[in-house]
Amino acid sequence: MSSKCTPPVSSSIEPALASARIKLYTDYKKPVLDRIIGYKNEISVIQYDPNVFLQLLNKITEPTSPVDPTEKLYDGMRVYFANYCYHPNDCDGNTCIPTDPSSATNDCRDNLTLIFVPTSLNSGDHLDDISNCIIIKKSDQGDEVFNLPNPATVGSKEKDTASRWIKNFQNGKGIALATDARFRTGNANFMETNSLWYSLEIIQDLIDYLTCLLTDNPPIKCVKIHIASFITPEESPQKYPSFQLSLVFEFYQPGVDKEKGQSIYFGSKSFAKMKGNNLGGGDSDTGLPCPPSTACQGSGLPKS
């Protein structure tokens, strides 16, 4: 049985390209991170309940007012690489770190995670709304869209969970990955990805497709976000920075009876041209990595 839902052309990529990006991370970058942690392995993929992931995307497309739903509050979303690190003040005292009985610490501390931050357009920059640092909180009760404490109002660095997790990645794993990449690529100026920016148009396309899949027969089973890396054949002055971290989104829909299920992959298709502080390129504005510095303008994290 074929799906009634058509994947958006704006951000869907071929399975072969998705697999190549995922494999580069698994073969070269993940071993670096495994060695840093030492007592357990780094993750390769984060799996989300599709209904909860849809709730997250819908928060990004909120209208400015109910009077005119076409006027949007945000122009996109920045996704930060972060690292779980325990502190008693995390999330105002309520731990946000998922449990993991197989770990020596019984939780996912020291593993990668993602923080989603909506952005608004201001003078060509995509400015973070740091009052909305969002994670999908995972627990035995299921997934939940959850706002981390506002970095602008928490009052102390110890309570700024979002900044602490992001700095923990950038000052530890990010530096180690960049050092390894400089050796492997011969690029002495290599800098690892801190975040990726996604346009509102791309997010709306994913919302429409995911909404359709949830009512399909059979419905979508899960959303997987794979940690990945831009591959060398994509490299050119106008395209992706080779070997930098990226993300590949997988929407998995099971098959019927003996029919094989299908996975549709989403990721950056073509690197948008940089025009001063503006990011041009229309549909290609998906998954823009920061650095390069032009794609970082408007980034507000870490704050403290």
C-alpha cells in the first residue's frame, strides 16, 4: 500500500545521500566522542514521538495574532548542538536529563542532545528568541515539549540550563571534533558546527507532511533525528562546509502486512548564498550551519 502523502521537495533528500552523511559521522566523528565520554558510547540518533515533534514545529509557526494567521511571529528555527551535563539547578530543580539504566550514571548525562530556538527576522539577521529554548523532554511517561529556563531572566549562570548545555558541547566535544577534522581535512581553519538554521517555509512543509502521515494508513511511527556530517563530494565554494556536523531527519512509516516500511529523509539540499547579513536562496535555506559566521548572526546562545 502506497502512502497518500507526498514528501515536500523543498527539503527531502535521496536515501543514499542521507546514508552517506550519517555514515561519515558514525565512522569518523562518533569514535572521537566515544573516547571523550569513556565510560559509554555517544549517541547516533534521537527518536521522537511524531505527535510531540509536530507540537514543537507548530510552536515555531505561531501567528503574531489570531486576527491574521498569515502574519507569523517567527521566521524560522535554530537548532543547537548541546550536551547533557548534570547540575542540581537544571530546569529549576527538575531534572531534564532522560534516564538510561544501561549507563553508569543511570541517565543520559554526557550525551549529545538538541535545543530548538525560534528566530525572528531583524535587519537581515535571524534573532534567537531565547525566552523559548525548547527541548523534547523524554521520560518514562513519554515525550513532552518543554521550555528550559529563560537565560535572560534566570538570575544566575547555575540556573541557565540551555547555555550550560550548549557551552558544554562547544568547549568540549566541539573543540575535539574540530581538532580531529583539521587533521583529516588539512583545513587549518576548520570550525565545527554549533547550530543549524531552518526557514519557516521548510518547517511549514514538514508540518503539512507530518500532519498527513499521522492520518495515513498506517500512520507514521516515529521521527528520528540522525547526527550526521556534510560529505566531501558536496564541497565547493558555494556549497556545504565539508566534514561539519549536520542533521538528517527521518520520518518512518511502517508497511502493511509483509510490505516493507518506508523512510523519507530531510536535510540540507543546497547551501544558500550569503548576501551580506542576509541568507538568500529560497528553498535552499534549510539546515544552514553556523559557522560560517554569516549564518551565525542572530545567534543568542550561549548567553552566560
